[in-house]
Amino acid sequence: METYNRMIECREDPQSLEDLYRQDPRGFAAALPQLMEEEGDSILLQAWRARLAGEGERKAKAEGLPLLGLFSLLGGSAAWLLFHFIEKGALSPATMVLAFLPVLGGWLLTRSRLGRKQVLGVLGLYALAALWLFLLPLEERDSILLSWLHLPVFLLLLTAWAYGGEGWRRGEKILSYLRFLGELGIIYGAMAAAGLLLSLLALGLFSSLGWSLEELYFSNIAIFGAGALFPWAAWLAREREGALAPILARIFSPLILAALAVYLPAALLGGGNPFADRDLLLLLNGILGVVLLAALLTAASRKAGEGAGAWDVLNALLLFLALVIDFIALLAAAFRLGAYGLTPNRLAVLGANLLLGAHGILILLGYLGLFRGREEASSKLEAALARFLPAYGIWGAFVALAFPLLFP
């Protein structure tokens, strides 16, 4: 109360307020909201509110670093432990994902505002996914391999829930999550490359002394470091708010467009036949995934309410070519399914093509509305970009859980 009374007396004196804050920072911060109610028009008090809000954010970030270090230790330990079980043949290599995405999701949950039931729900689904990976037989059957490949897609959906918190399925939060993933991939790749270079230099120095530490180093320190670095890369990506991924996507989108414009006619004239050539069909699906990812990252960098620009035209052309590829791949997958019978690989490829094609069409329709200057076209494009992320996660869960049972 004494601090509040003194603040009233010197509310127009910047130096006196500064001295009072230094004497009693907590009391000053507690009294400021009440004083703002009475003197809300004061520019000086508004400046103080902004200053304290910024200091609160910096303090929260500093207090969160020990917790981040704990998750880093957890990720490194999980990676080391899983690697050694994988090396002994007790677990599949697919279980290594558990050292990354669940740890990332756990750290994100500490920053979200989800209720207790929702937090327990996310953690429970992570645990069930881990249990399923552990229970899958160590057999290289197609259905098992597809389960290993698709379960991380479901885990990415769970991580989106942890990232977005309440209302995580809203368009702006999904787009923010996509930018975050792009940023995380770039930062983690750069950190891993730098770590590898440093490791090679250090091992070279020890090798000059006649010490051969390669196996010991890569089986222990490098594996631990790979898991431990991931939460720190996520922290940096969260702080940067997705600045790099859209830039790289815009750099590579014209190159991808030019490559596809040359490749598609060459493939058709050169006699490439995805209806008979399985490898060509898989290549087309890989190209489709890369193109759609580049288009998503480019589109996700758009500002809310922004009109159509040159990058939107380029992205729409890229999506059109992606849909041409998807149409060819879809016809080939359906033909192979009818001609050669039902297999898990053919069903998975067909389902992925249907999902990617439907998503691409929705985004392209959103762009057409934007080019025509329709009202709320920008928000509809945002919804088209974000709407399919849950569908990808559900499809990933279906393949991971159902295929080993349907195709024993």
C-alpha cells in the first residue's frame, strides 16, 4: 500500500518512478494495474506497463531454460537407450522417433495452456503409440514397414495439439505449426551438420595420436547429442517464429517449378510408364510430397488478409503441376490395384494420393478465389491450407494400426 501511495504522488515524475521501481520491483508491479485503472490515459504509465510486460517475458524465458535442459537430457538419454536396444536387434529402428517427437511434445505442453485432462490425453496417446511400436513384430513385412513409416505422421498431429494448445485446429495455429516445423528442420539440420563437422575434427586430432575413438564416440556421445540437441533446436525455432523456412521455400519453389516443367514432358516422351514401373510411381509420389510441402510453406508465409501477388501465382502453378503428377500417380495406383490385386503398399499409395490430391485441389481453389478478388478469399485459403492436417494424422494412425492387422 505504501508503494501504491508513493506511486500516486510521483506518477508524473519519470525519475522518481524509476527510483521507486528499483527499491521495490514486486510492489511496483503489483500496484501498477490499480494505478492504471485510475490514470489510464497516462503515457508514462502505459510505457511502464509495456516495460514490465517485456521484462516478464524475458524472466519467463530465463526460468524456462532449466526445464528445457531437463527435456534435453531426457531426449539424449532416450536416444542413447533406444539406439543400443536397436543395435542388439531388440527394437526396430522406427522406435528412434520416440526420442524426438514425444519429448518435443512434452516440452511444448509445458508452454501450452491446455487443461489437465487434455494434457493427460496427449501424453496418453503418446504412450499408446510407443506401446504399439514396441509390440509390433520385428519383421520386414510390407504392412509392418508401412506402420513404422506412418506412425510418425500421427505423432506429428499429437505434437500439433501440444503446440497449439486450446483451439489448436484453428487455421492460424496450424499454419504457425507448419512454419515451426520448417524452422525446426532447418535449425536442427544446421546444428547437426555443425556438430558432425566438430566431431570429425576432434576425432581427427585424436587419430593423429593413435587413438581410434570412432565407434565409441558415434555409438554414445553422437547418439546422445542427436537427441539432446532437438529440444534446443525447437526452442530456437519457437523464438524465431518461422523466419527461415518460408524464405527457403520461396527460393526453391521456382527451381522446383522449372524442374517439373522440364521433367514431365521428358518423362512422357521418354516412355516412362508409372502403370508398369513401380519405382517410377514411387518417385512421382516422392516428388508430389516435396512439391506440396514447398507450396504449403510458401503459402503459410502469407500475411492474414493479404491480396494476391507474384508468389501466389507461382505457388498456384506449382500446385497445378503437383495435381497433374497426383492425377497420373492416382491412375497408376488404381490400375495396379485392379490389375495385380490388393496389397498394403498399393492401398497405402492409393490412399496417400487421394489425400494429397484432395488437399491440393482445395488449396488451388482457395488461390483461384484469391485471384478473383472474392471476399474472405484469404481466410478461405488459410482454412484450405490448415484443414487437412488432422486428416493426415488420422490416415497415419489408420495405416499404422490397421495394416498390420489387415495384412498379417
